[in-house]
Amino acid sequence: MFAKRATSNGRLFFLSKLELLCDNLKVIKVVRQNDKELCRCDECGFHYEDRKWAEKCEAWCREHKSCNIEITAHAEENKKV
């Protein structure tokens, strides 16, 4: 079983079941910054202490191609020093 997917230039390529499964997994990058582990949204690059906010941010960014102010309010970049 294979699935078709179009690339940005309109060409089609085929994905196996394993590739489809991996494509749907939530992969959040964890980085160390100032002795803290932060989760990074791969879409916009904001960092979060809590993984759930990074996942929400990435899902929103991917679907809407924009950031959500209610989500990014929890980002480290938007916390007051």
C-alpha cells in the first residue's frame, strides 16, 4: 500500500505505510539553553519549557501558516526578564 503526495513543484512521489506513520508522529526538537531544556517549534522556531505548548505551536503553525498569539505567549522569547 502506497500513498501519493505532491511536492511544492507539483511532482508526485509515493510514500510507504512506514513513511506515512513517521510523517504523522510529533517530533519536537529539544535544545539546551541557559541550563534549561527547551522544546522548539520547527515551523516558527519559538522555544517552550513545556512540550505541550511546542506541540500546539507546531500544529497551529503547520495548519495556518501563521503563529497564534495565545500560544506564543508561553514561548521563552515572549517571557519578561
